[in-house]
Amino acid sequence: MKVFKFGGASVKDAPAVRNMTAIVKSFSNEPLLIVVSAMGKTTNALERIIQLYKTGGDYVAEINALKAFHQTIVKALFTDAGPIQEALDEITEEMYMHLEQSGDEDWQYDKIVSLGEVLSSVIVHRYFLQEGLSCTWADARNLVRTDSTFREGKVDWEQTEVNIRSLKEKLEHTLVITQGFIGGDADSQTTTLGREGSDYTAAIFASCLQAESVTIWKDVPGVMNADPKRIPNAEVFPELPYKEAAEMTYYGASVIHPKTIKPLALKNIPLYVKSFLNPDLPGTKIHDCRIDHLPPLIVFKENQCLVSCKVTDYTFVDEEQLTTIFHALSELNIRLNVMQNSAISFSFCIDFRENKLNALIGRLQEQFEVYYNTNLTLITIKNYDEHSFESYRKQSGILMEQSSRSTLQVLVRM
């Protein structure tokens, strides 16, 4: 049995959904579980709706625009759009209800943003049925059990495996379609697995079902050594070791979610990254292998923030101060992307989220002078050669530089 994951670009409009369906039909004679993301830029739109509601903006217009976007797709796909229109109305009403509920900000975020995946999977499921595919809809919120860390749910693997294995009998007779990115805690509260977490969802299902493979369908020909939009001569990797792929995701390569590799590597399940625009291309196979002399991998990670903590009493930065900083980072669930220290200061780069940054600064200011810069880009060159090393060290606007035997990182204001 195989697991397929289709991201937002592969279901962004009616032609994309038809193309996805054609790919699925070519594999429909074997057990297949399909994970879908929200359509197009729906998640971004849902985030805007939340922000507009909080700031008193015109969130109703944004909801209507999002609803119209999905209605356009529905009208183009279905001969009878009535039942789907009813589902769209119900989900829209649910969105209003969650906006008006009081509660933790991250709790509300997960309730609302998860609706993009729900809506997408409902539309695709109904279209599969219309096109003659035997297909069952499964709710990932009842299958992927997490703790109650909203926006970054941690998987309860034991209970999740019990839940997902209940699908085995269905998979012998029908396709199963479910949602990426979302799960639920022990109190049946909706959680999400981290932004762009649908790849991770596919790996979770594959691991629990002992799948033959996972295929992520993208709008690129495979895993490349750079973003082709930034570097036109980027190369496709025919294959990659699990470890290399995991390190790529750690540094911010967006082609695969960072949590995807581990559950697959532990079960020795290969991961394929293929093009939904040209399914006949071989793509990239990530598996247990060894490859020497890989070309430099260049990753641009935007929306970064540099935080610097300076001691205030002329002492040096030591283990005690570092413990204070790392304790605050851990409690706020903030991950460091790169760090650097001097005698009297400690600086680190994190993904920028305003509420997290404000909370962190509030804690650290009790003991340090805290400075920060936002709107930065972290550039990582892994497996650098002489040319790439010298080229990226000469970038203008560098605020931090870090290098090791194989990796160069520069934090720049671009």
C-alpha cells in the first residue's frame, strides 16, 4: 500500500483537481491512502481572516472571497454542485462560530485554519466519487492523536497507530482520502502539526500502516539543490540519503516538511518527490543510500529575526545565563536556527512570530539588555565548495556569519 500527498498547488483550481484525479486513477488498482492540503493559498487567507477579526478589519469580505474561490472550483467540477454547496455553507458557518469563541489564541488558530484542509478533502472526495473512484473520507482529527500544544501538536504515536490501523480493512477495498496538517488531542480539540505539516501527516500514516512508499506530488521535478525561482540552474537530485534530506529540511528547504523524514527512515520507507505537472519524470528518491560529492545545497529562509542578549553587569556569558535563555526558548517552544556568542552577549536567529517574540523579550529583559532585528533572511550553503563559500560570504547586509567544515550560514538584510 502506498501513501500519496498532494499539496495546495496540486489542488489550487479545477484543472489541478482533474489532473490530480488522473494521477490517482493510474494507481487505483492498488491500496492507496491520499493526504490533501488546503486548496491554493487558502491557509494564508484563513490566517488573514483571523488577523482581521482581531484587529477590527473587514474579515467578512475576506471570508466571502474565500468562499467564492471554492465555489468557482466546485461549479467547474460538479454536474450537481448542490451537496457540495451545502458543505461549503456549513464550514463557513463553523468559521464564524470559532472566530466568535473566546479562548487561547493558538487554540482558535487551529480551529479555524484546519477548516481549509477539511473543505479541500470534502471537495476532492466528492469529485473522486463523481469520477467513478471508490473512495472513503477519513477525518484526520480523529486519527492523528496529539497533545494539546496548539499550532505545533506533538504526536502520541501509540494511540495514533491504533487509530490509523483501523483503516487497514477499508484500504483493501477502497481509496482513503484524509487531511494533512491536522490532528486532535485527547479532549477532541483540533490541533495542527506546524505550518506546511501535510508532508509530516503523510509520513505518520505511512509509518502506522507500514506503507510501501510515500510520494509527495509537487510543482517541481524533484528535490533540487536550490529554489529554481532564485537560482535558475538548480539541479535535481535523482536520489538522496535520509540523513542528507533531514539536514536539508532542518536548514529550511521547503520542498519537504522537517518532521517528515524521521518516521520514514525508522521504518525504512522510501520517500519519492515527483512532479504533478509531469508525472512521468523520475523525481527524487529519498532512502537508505550513500552518495559522495553532492553539489552545494543553497537554502533561503525568510521572515527571520535576530535576537541579541547582552549581560548588564560586566560579567561574561556563562552556563548560568545560557541556561536562562534556553529555558525561556524551550518553554515558549521556539527553535533556534543559528546561534553565536561573544564574551558579553549571546545572539540567535529564530523564525519571526510577533506574539512569541514579545513573550520571549519580556522574559529575557529581566536579566539582559535585549536587541532584535526582523525582516531578515537566513542563507545556508551545505556542502559548499570554494566558489559558493566566497560568493555568499560577500553578500551585502550580513548581520551574522557562521561556518563549519561543510556548512556556511549568513543572516542578511535583503
